[in-house]
Amino acid sequence: GAVVSQHPSRVICKSGTSVKIECRSLDFQATTMFWYRQFPKKSLMLMATSNEGSKATYEQGVEKDKFLINHASLTLSTLTVTSAHPEDSSFYICSASMSQGPYGYTFGSGTRLTVV
Amino acid sequence: DQQVKQNSPSLSVQEGRISILNCDYTNSMFDYFLWYKKYPAEGPTFLISISSIKDKNEDGRFTVFLNKSAKHLSLHIVPSQPGDSAVYFCAASEMGNTPLVFGKGTRLSVIA
């Protein structure tokens, strides 16, 4: 089945630094990737939709300049948290989509970001 | 405005009994629904899905029921096993390559 690899699984960084999270589709081409953030005791909130070769579409309330998304190829999307603050600490999950269907949405294993 | 709602944050069920997790939605454009299981610090794992043209889909111990008129779906797990203990998310999408909209999740605890 479709596999999405997300790295790193955990990262701790200092306030003010930037962190890059990678999301790779290993055995399929993902024209669209989605980035979610999970807050404690809350749902997975969509941050942005990333289309290969074009600019990401951000959801309302998500700062484009803070959460930089690049989808340079059909198998790789990256999320860079710039000038990280403690409130950015969260669980970030990517999802790659081939098409709608039972396996149309495949999730990465997530990245736990802690900003100290 | 929450388009997908899981009103029960938690559910406890005895091993061997049926677990019923409920989900309501408000967006009538949703035509595809999925259930995911999630352990802490891991990505969601796909369980079962249903399209709006069906009202039931079964896969082993998992059955999803869809009531379009009520905009309600439910996930039945029978028999429940301790390994089923996790957070279950209901998700929905519109036709096409659109992102999933998730409910807040229900934490299922299956007690041996």
C-alpha cells in the first residue's frame, strides 16, 4: 500500500530557530499533500494544502511567513517552522493524496515539535 | 464552525462487547467519510471508509453506517478488543482531491 514517510519524528529546538519537517511519498506520486497540526485534546486542524510546483494554499489563521511549505517534487513536501516560539510546539502531520478512495489519503507518522 | 462533530470525547467498553462511535456532520457537500485510529505521537491509521452512495460498509470487526438524511455516521466495532483502545477520528471530504475535515476524536478504552 501507499506509504508516507515523515521526518523527523521528534525535534526539540530553541526559540527563534527554524525547523524543517519533510514528508515523502515513498511508492506513489502525490500531486497534493496536506499539512495538519494537532493541538492537545483537539482535532487535526488543516494548516495548508500543498500542490506540486505551485504555492501552497493556507487555511485562515495560519501564518504563511511562519509556516513555509515547499512542494518541489511529486514525492516531497516540506514544512519549515520559522522563528519558532514555544506556542508552536505541537504535533504536525502530513498527508499525501493520490485520489479519493480508501487509500487516497495516507498519513505520515507525525512530528512532535517542542520549542524551548 | 465545526463541520464534523464527535460529541463523545471518550467511551469505555468491556472486552467482547460492541463499541459504537458516533459522528455528525453539517456540510451537505461531503460525500466521502472515513474513520481513523490514532495512537499518541503517531499519525492516523486508516480503518474504514464509506461513500455517500452507500449506507453501510463492513470490514471484519468494523462496520460503518451512514445516514445521509440525518447527516450522521457511526462506527461499530464488534467484538471490542483491548488493542482497539485508541482515539478514533471521523473525517469527511467533498468530491475530488480536497482535504479531510476531522472531528475532535473519541477516546475508546476497551476494558479487559
